Amino acid sequence: MKICRALLIPCVLLLTSAGAAALPQAKPKAAQPLAAHRTHAVPKFFRLHFVLKELQGKKVLNIRNYTTEISVVSLSQTLRHDFQPFMNPYDVHSIHNGTRVPVQTAPGKYNYVETGVDIDCRNAALIGNRLAMTVTGNIRTIRKDKALQARSQLSPPFIRENRWSSQVLVPIGRSTVLFTSDDPDSPNTMELQLTAIPIQ
């Protein structure tokens, strides 16, 4: 009996091995490189040149220039790569330039007023030969009333503020007026222009 059991066990193992060898083996799939599924979007670089003008009719009273650089991809590439260019809150390019102006409130006492220019550009994308993005501008300037100043040196200044925010579409290489705003208590006009220049 012991001899039969000793012969039976090797036979069972031999048959099991033969059956397993007869089954078709599944071939492992070769790992496909990421580039085979998706071609990475190649960004293009642009220099954004902003010009802020204060006008009185056609006369230029004041002009200031601000420049920054950004990288963008074409909208067709972003759609092909399942990327939402207009829904990224961290894609912000900013120009902030300001001054703290002392304002005398009493003899020997001063408060400080923030003036300056803030320009933010969000979610830029290239559409053909035009650049689309959201531009927000905040311009704060100080102006003293001459009549009140003639009466007292402690006359407070007037803070003039212009705020704009909009999605814009500008042609590449051509100056475009983004915003204009008339001063409510003077004949002056504030104007913001943008020129997007390709960087080779």
C-alpha cells in the first residue's frame, strides 16, 4: 500500500504540470511610452507691454509703461490634452507698483495712503494669431483740491481709483486699447493699452 501511494503522488504532479504547460500563456503587454499616447503642448513666450495713459482730449497728460513676460499654449493644444486653461486659479501674472503717500492729519501726525498700479493677467491662451486672457487693472492716483489746499495745508487729498476686469482677445504684435475710463469730476480720461510681442 505504501508503495502504491509513493507511485501515485509523482504521477499526479506530472499530469498537473503537463496540463498547465498545455494552456496558452498570455503575453505581457509592452509598456507604451507616454509620448505615444500624448504629445506634450509646447509653450510659446510673449512679452506683454502695457501702456497707461492719462488724456485730456487728445493731449497726453501722463504716460507710464509696464512690461512682463508670460508663457502660453495654443487653445487647440490645451483641448487636445484635456487641459482647462480658463479654470486654473493659480495661473496669474502680476505687475504691482505702488507708493505709500504720507498725508498730514494734524501737526506732526500723518496717515499713509496707498497709490499705484496693479495689473493681473490670468489664464492666457493662444487662439490662432490672437492672445486671449483675463486682465484686471486697478489704478489709484492722488489729487489735491486746489481750492481746499489754498484754505488749509491740512486739506485731505482725493484718491481717484479706476478698476477694470474683463476677458480680452488681442492681436499679436499690435497695440490694443483694453480699457478707457472718464474721470467723473474732470475732463480727463484714463486708458490702458496692451501689445503682446512674441519672444523668439
